[in-house]
Amino acid sequence: MSLEKLVSILFHPVFVPTLTVFCVIKTYSNIIILENQAWIILIGTCMFSLVLPLLSVLILLLTKQIESLEMPKKEERFLPILFASIYMILGFYFMKDIFSYAPIMKSIYLGAIYIMLVALLITKAWKISLHMLAIGGATSVFIMLELLFGQNLIILLITILISGVLGFARLSLKAHDLNQIYTGFTIGSLIMGLSILYL
């Protein structure tokens, strides 16, 4: 397996929300959220953004609705994104009470939902990079938290580095062109940044 392929798998969009919430909890626990509340949100995020979407993708693979996890054709992407969006929205309602005690975590979760809904609209017409949408959102989370609270510049720099490596990997694999990569990262970053500022 090539390094580019490995990077694309490790930072597949289905893993990014859970990874992001985990890093936020480890870095900002008891600053923006109490530790006992944080793990409930992490488990919920894992269930609704990772486990259930992966189960849906498995079913779609078994029924030949999609060719692979990579979903190389834009036509294959609509159903997985639709299911993931529905699960995330359900997750929000399951966790809305605990989100009332952690407004920034609520904004991050809503930002992820809005990114997926935008991806759902765009992907019908254009193969935007879902990897870069996701990592753009994650990068924006740590940019905004660094601006608001400081605390850990290292994790922001690591996220920016991962974004660059991931974008290069997607380009090297010829999964996307530069426009799809830059547009994905920019839209993901803007949506998440606006969500944290205004929601």
C-alpha cells in the first residue's frame, strides 16, 4: 500500500469528526466542557458519525450500490453522505441536552452537519473532495479554539500539516484536481469557523 493511500484511509472523512472531538477533549477538557460530559459527546459522535455511517457503507458495498470506500464516482457519493447526514442529525437530537452545557461542542457538531449537507448538495453536480471538506472543518476547529482560548498551538500546527499532506495525497492518487481540493478545504473551513462564531 502506498503512503498516499494510507494517509487517505487514516484521514477518511468518516474518521475525522471522532478524531477531532477526541483531540478537542484532550486539549480543552474542563475549559470548554467538563470531562464527564466530554466522554458522552465523544461516544455519541463516534456512534453517529463513524459506526452507523460505516455500517451503511458496508450495506451499500454488499448491495453493489458503491464500488469501494473511496467512492470514485460522484454518483456513488450521494447515498453515503445522505445517510451520514441523517445519523448526525439524529445524534444531535440525542445529545441536545448535554450540548446545552457545552455550547462550543454543540457548534462544532452542528458545523460538521452543515458541512455534510453542503457536500450533499455539491456532490450531485461536482466531485468536491470530501477528505478536504472534513479536514478543512477540523483545521478550522483548532484555528478558532486557538484564537478564543490559546492553550495548544501544537495541535493546530499538526492539523495544518496533516491537511497539506492529505491534499497532496489526494492529488497524487488522481482522486481530485487542485480546484476540488482547494474548494473542499476552503468550504469546510469557512462553514466550521462560522458555526463556532455564530451558532
